[in-house]
Amino acid sequence: MRFDAGVVSRVVRAAAAAALAACALEAKVFLTQEEALRLAFPGATVVRRAAFLTEAQQREAQKLSGDDRPPAALATFYVARKDGRDAGTAYFDTHVVRTTSETIMVVVDPSGSIARIEVLSFSEPEEYLPRPRWYAQFSGKPLDAELSVKRGVRPVVGATLTARATTAAARRVLALHRVLHPAPPRTPAP
Amino acid sequence: MRRLSRFISVCLYVAAAGAAALAQAPATADERIERLEKLLAETRAEVSALKAASTGGATDVKLAEIERKIDILAGEIEAMKIGEAATPASAPATASTTLSATGKPVPQDTGERYGLGLSAAKVYGLRRGVSIGGYGEALYENFGERRQDGALSNRNDRIDFLRAVVYVGYKFDDRWVLNTEIEYEHAVTGEDAGGEVAVEFAYIDYLHSPAVNARAGLVLVPMGLVNELHEPTAFLGARRPDVERFILPTTWREIGGGVYGDTGPLSYRAYVTSSLDSADFSASNGIRSGRQQGAEATARDWALTGRLDFTRVPGLLVGASVFTGDTGQGRRTLEGGELDARTTVWDVHADWRWRGLQLRALYAGTSIGQAAEINALNGFTGNQSVGGRQEGWYVQGAFDLLSLTSSAKAALLPYVRYEQYDTQARVPAGFARNPANDNRELTLGLAFQPIDQLIFKADWQERRNAARTGVNQWNVALGYIF
């Protein structure tokens, strides 16, 4: 029996559509993906990339982030270039805050630190949404032990779960970025 | 070519089997997405292997087409995970989307638009729906055998499922939202049981913008640190601070409405609600029993509540709130005049969190006009007087020991709280203060949070009062939210 390869995508797309319908949640949308990317990279050329992680990469990313689960095998990210130079990489992370979800964009600068975080959608009551200034504190933070609400990230009175969920997402993204874009080995000084 | 056909057949079998399994297994959406991602990863790996072994020609063309479709699927799965905020379907769904080439104006980044950004007020596609949450707490109290003055306390130890609460919300659309909290207190209601069922709040929000929103219904009076954030994981201590029980009578709710929002470094609330009823004020409970709680409340007198919080520095909250209104509720004095009984409650509060450290402080005061007239109407004499002035304060500190480790998600918090309050700080001429209402409490405890939504607390309380009738106690509590 022979099949056209296009059937593969149709079958998987149908399953994906079914899953989409199953996981639909009501959410307040503050920014679309495209708007968030424009906000982060004005005037830049942004290209979507997909990467498939090996199991070893998944394990490494989980170890770096300290997350309970390894990241998905499929990672999608957006690489921005402006004036011929690397302007940063954006990742989107959707996670549960209390019982419903939040989607944020984490922009990683060329040095591997967080450039900014934007909230795209938030399904919990807005009382649990920290103020914009809270998100600003992530700028410049690298992936280290300080990236924790117990340490270098200030929590929010009344929005502890959001603070923790956002910080965990930031760690996931930086870990994933480091696995996908390992720093070149240092050459010894002559 | 035969190898390619065989591979495609295998892919189809895997995909079909996967789809069939998706249809049959009671998998969550996340699990389904994970399976799809795994399938794609396997397919991608197989394609790469085939490309490596390919001799070129038509096979390479076909493989390139399969790769293109895999990238499309990757985009679809990403959109599925992100949901409504995903780039609209009308946008180019190719593996490489050049956003600056869409022809739309590119916003300039001012650097001041973190978090919600300038587009915070934009409303896109929306869905309707019900949301459910809740919390609960149980408390064991073990009382000392003797009072402060050495006499027998005659207090029986007790254990109680204080409250099991269900939140139910409904989003009519992106502007109109209903929030309710239904509370079951003390586990059982009935003729021989002391439990009760209460609506803690039930209000409708109109979400206009971050700066201005409106709320109406049975609302929580926005005072102090605990009243609006009274879930067991939100405060330390097996029992709530008594200052926020007797001076600020949590959980305090009244029917009314008002506006709230954030502007600059400030957040505010301003409500008009039903006022307290001075007919139920008392010496020891202060204004607590005067809460009307939306239950067939007398609505002759109304009150204004305002609150302002400064939140410019992440981790720091500093604010103040005030409630003021007449509480006579149509009663007349014994002389026949109208009883105003203007009551004003105010507080200043601060909460600071830095690394593992948590500090909290609050000062609250109440003044009640025509206290002598209230006493006369309520039949109070001697030291039974309503306090014309009531006040209290507390300071609390805690440190998360597990913040000293690099990876612990749990929290282990020793805490200490000292509070003073007096529900009869001042009484009208001709009445006396009861020293038993002049209280000092020291609480030493330990809280453990294995995960953010569960908390176990144990503490010891030294309870003193000026009448030397205080009884120490230790407590154990568990709490959950979901």
C-alpha cells in the first residue's frame, strides 16, 4: 500500500487541531506573538527556527533549569538580526500559574542573559498578574542560582504563584537556549 | 526509492496509530502535544537519515518537501501551545517568517513597556468560560491548663476544619467577569453543628484598562494585609493575626461597588459599600460583629473605603487604607435624635520580601462617634462599653531556610510575630475599660511549604492581657489552595 507523504501532515494536523480544541482556555490576550516580537525587535529581521532536541539535550536542559520535567523535544524560537548583527532570540513559554495558564515571551540577548519578558496572555484573575515593573527586574539576569524568587528575583505580595511560574519559565528558556546555542570553547590566551 | 516508500509507510502507520491512541486514551492536552512532538522528532530524524543516504534527484526533492511540512507542523504545534496569543493564521506560516517584511509599522521601543506594554488594553479573540479554584484550612489548638494569673484556664483543646472554600468565576467576555467565593465553615452545618455556609464575595468586574476598572457586588473591604489575601498560603501563623481579626475584622465584606486600578507606581481601590451596624458592636469583639456581610443588611448608612498601595520597588508593598461611614443604620438615640455613630477605621501597612526574608508590619485604628449613645442603646454599662477608640499593630518576620540552598523549591520558614491590640483603647466618660481587652501576643512558629499550594504551620503563642487572664496555646494548621 502506498501513501502520499502529504497524508502524514494531514493526519498529524488533524490530531493537532483536536488537541487544540481540547486545550482551549479562555485567556486575556495582551499581545499577539507578532506584536511581542515587534516590540522586542523593532526594525529587525526575525526568523522562526525549529530545533529537535536529542534526549541528551533534553536531560541537559532539565538539569540546567532545575525543572521537574525535561523540555519538549521540539523547540521553536525566533532569531532576530539587525544591521547584520545578532539582536537576540525570543522564546515563548506557556505554563500553568494556579489552575490556568500564562504565556510569556522571554528574549535572550546575545550573551545568553534575559533581555526582557513580555506577557502575552494571562488566564488567571488579573489580581495575580504582577505589575510591569516586576517583570523589568529580569533584564540582564543570566542562568544561575540567583534566578530564583528565593534569591535574586523579588517576589510579589499576592502573586507568589505567578512570580514562581514566571521565574521557572525564565530558567527553562535560558537552559534551552544554552543547550541549543552552546558558547564556543574558550581559546587559551597566547 | 523503495526505502523511502517503506519509510513513509512506517510514518503513516506511526501517525495513524498515534492519532488512534490520541482518540482512545484519556490523555491530557499536554500529553497529546508531547506525543505529537515526539512523533515529529522521530520523523525528522528519519528524514535526516534518508537525506544522508540519498543519491540525489527526485528523492531529495521529496525529502525537502517532507521537511517543509514538518516545519509547518512545528509551527502549528507552537501555536497550539501558546493558544490565543499565537500569531494569527493569516500570517505567513512558513519556517522562516520575516516579521519586519509584513509592511505594518514597527513600534519603537521606549524601554518602559515591560510586562503588559503599551498594548495592555488591547483585546483580541476571547472565549467564555467557567473557572474553579479554592482553598481550605484545618486548625488544631492546644490550650494551656492555666491562665496568665495561675488560675485554671478551663479551655478545651479543639480541632476544626475551619473552612473549605470554592471559587467559581465566569468570564462573560473579555470585559465582564464574575468572581465568587463560597465558603463552608467548620465542616458541618445543621441543628447540632456550628458550621455555616457563606458567600464570602460575589462581584462583577468591568475590565476597562489597567488604570480604571469597576467592580460591584459583595466585595471584600480593601483594608489591611489579610482581608483580601486571606488564603492560608498567603499569611504566616496557624491563626490569622488577631489585629486583623478584631481591629480589622477579616474576612470583612459588604455589598457595594467602586473603581480600582494601577497608575504609575500606585494601585488604588475606592468603594462605596453598605456600612457597619453599631447595634452589634461590643467591647471585646470591637466592630467585628457589626459586619453586615451582605446578609439582609440594613442599608440606611453607607460607607466609603479607599486604599492606596505603593509598589514601585519589586518585593515591597507600602500602603494605607481607610473606611468611614455612619453606623447608626436608622436607629435613634434614647433622646430621640438620629444616631450617626460615625465610624472610621484606618491602617498603614508594609510588606517587604527580599531573598529568603519576609517582613510585615501593620498599624490599625478605629474611632467610633457617639459611643456613649451606642452603649445606651445596646444596654452596655461599666466596662462593657464599646471602645470609642480601638487600635492595634503587629510586626512579623520570617526567613526561608531553604533559600540558602540553590535548588530547593520547598520553603521552610521559621517565623515570629508580635502584636498588641486593645478594643477599648478609649471609652466614653462614665464607662470603664476592661483590661482583658488590652492584649499582647507573641507567636513563634515554623511553616513548611513542600509546594507553593500547600502549607503546614505549627506555632506557639504567648497570649497576655492586662487583666492577666490570657491563656497560652500552641497550634497546628494545614492549608491548601488550588
